Amino acid sequence: MTGTVLLLAAAPAGKGCMVDAASVLPVLAAVPPPVLAGTDTANVVELADPLEPQAVLTRLRAAAVAPGPLTLFVTGQLQLDRRQRLPHLALARTTAATVRYTGLPWHWIREELRLRPAGATTLFVDLHADAETWEWLRTNRLDSGYNNAVYGRIAPAPGRRAVAVPAYMKAVATILRSGHRPHPGDLHQQALGRVGADGFADLLLSAGGFGAGVPGGSAPRPLEDDPHVAITAAVQSGRHADADSLAAQHEQTALQTHGAGSEQALHWAEVRADLAMFAGDPVRSCRTWLGVAAARLGAGQASDAPAVEAAVDRAHHQWGQIRDAGAARELGAALADLRSRVPGRRQGALDHVRRQLQQLQTQN
């Protein structure tokens, strides 16, 4: 079996840096890929101090749709954006004032991993949080998705002008360099033992993400009862119609049980939008994402709510893949209307839609 490994180490350049995140990459890179992945063979993607959140998202998205087990090693620092107070992984250009636009929103990680089957994704994280984020973590959960196994730590910021060492992740890498990969839970405990008192921090661990005061973990849900497993298997075997049919059944059940604007129904609509993308049908995918965004706005969600922004961004991306001019004009008009209400994090998104629409009209 072939696995996929994503090594992500990121921290701001200059005085905003709290941790020497990239220092762990040479140690991880020295580990044979199959050991990193826990599979017979593995593909490894390394991101060292990336500059653009969209570039990280592209690599993350590609890793998330790859068949087989996925292991992410994430090292860096967490900061809150000033507007929504949501956690972001700081990147090379991130400052306190620009987190919203230059950092990687943590919920992007959760969103990209949400369609993966339970038990197929493992995250090892070594994160440092500034004072504001550390306080936020006392009452909030760093959500990494319910069906992903997460191991690691979040540590408070080091002293003034100090730069921390990712001791936990270096310990993980050092253990793996032996050529043996213990069970992730055992690997985690061994790494903590090596860090010892020097790595003093609240160690926050759960199967679905991090939460304040959670020193232990829980097992992933009864795998055979998870419909996402069957859907993913259908997609990976090329049975796209079967995957969509199964998702449609769950969507109808959610609509009848919880109502049209419920999170349960919207979740399955989002699943079907992604399934259309996997099937190579950008028209259906774009149309579905536009519907999801409109439904969320109609339910009273804010225009800068993460789920709303994500829906419009994905509609925008799929719209760019449409080759039929008529469909592109039709959906582009709806996208432009939504973009005027949901500008998103990328500057110039609405202008981009308008320019493309003008070109389509000219071609017509």
C-alpha cells in the first residue's frame, strides 16, 4: 500500500517568530518515507516556511484526495486573526495585523480532510501559541475533524525575544529514524518521554482535535457505520455515480429529519459538491457550492463566517474549471452576486469574476 506524507513547518520571518519550525525538517527528511507513512511505499511532500496560504492549500488538497493513508507532520505557531478571532497557522509573511490574509486558517485543514474515511488520516503536531491564542484555547477546541487521529502538543509562547525549539516533533523524528514506526499512540508517548520537563506545556490530545484540558485521547468512531468510508471507496474505485447516490440518500434523510438549513443537510450538500469535483463535473460542483453558500447566508450566517467563505471560494474555483461558455456565464452571474456579499480573503476576487464574465460576453 502507498501512503502520502505532508511535512509542513512554518513560522514568520523576523521578530514575530516564536519557534524555529523549519529546524525539524532535516530530521524528518532523514526518515525513510515508508517509515513516515507506516506503509510499504510513500510519497512525501515538504513545505518549508511557505509564503502563501493558497499554495499550502493546493498541496494539502492534493494530499487529501490521494488514495491510501495520509500522515501530516505540522510544526509552527498559532495566532488569531483580529476580525474573527479564529486560529491560523502563521506563515513566513504573517504579522499580528495580517494573520487573516497571510496565515493558513486552521479550519482549512479540517475542511480538506473531512471527506477522508475514518482511520485513514493521522496528524502529528508541535505548535506554539501566542498569549492571545493560548487564552482562546482555554475555552475553545482546535478542531481537526472528527475522524482524524491527532497526536502532539500545543505549548505556550517562549519568553520575550526567545525562539522555541520544536522538541516534540524532533523527538518523533528521532524515534522514527531508527527505521521502526510504533503505533501512533505509542510513538506519541515515547516522544513525550524524550521531551520531559524541557517541553513543559499543556499537552492537548484527542482523536478529533485539540481542546483545553484534554490530556488523553479517544478512539475514532465504529468505522463500519461511517458512510464516508463507503463513499470514499466508491470514489477511489471510479464509481462516482454510486458515491453521489449514497450521499444523496443521506442528504434526503438529513433534510427530512433536521430541515433544509440544518448543518446536517448542508454537510451532505457539501459532500455532493466535492463528489462532483472528483467526478470531473465542475458545473454541478459550482452550482452546488453556490447553493450551499446561499443557504448559509439565508440561515443568518455572517458573510465572513468560515463555512460561508469556504463555500464561495470553492464555487469560484470550480467556476474557473468550466469550459462550457453558456454554463460559465450563467453561474458566473450568480457567483458575482455572491462575491459582492462574500469578498473572501483573496483581494480582487470579485474583480476577477467580473473580468472573466466580460470576456465570456465578448466571446458570445
